[in-house]
Amino acid sequence: MADLADNAGNVIEHHLNTALARHRLPTGVTTDPECEDCGAEIPAARRKAAPWTRTCVECQSIREARGRHVR
């Protein structure tokens, strides 16, 4: 029998998947390979995992630290 933590995890996973599905780009659409903040190349693995990304990992970390999540 599932406990409350399992149920909560399932609900969170469902909401996360739903939110991610809304942000997926159509097949074949790629993002600019350069970070819009520093101009460095965004690794292909990052662009594949998060096709909506506009920043490299380092610049995204800085944005999150500053609270600038909005594009």
C-alpha cells in the first residue's frame, strides 16, 4: 500500500511532466547554440535535454542565484 510520501511524489511528478510538456518545442526546432548572456556555446547535450534553454549552465546558475528566471 502506498504511503503519503509515495502519493505526494506521484502528484509532483505528474505536475512536473504536465508543465514540461507545455514547454516542449516542436520536433526539429533547435535553439541558438550560443548563450545569450556570455556568448559561449551551449553544449549539444544541454540543448537536447532542454531545447528551450537560452543560456549555458554557468549563466543559468547566476540567473537563478539572482532570481532572474524569466527570459
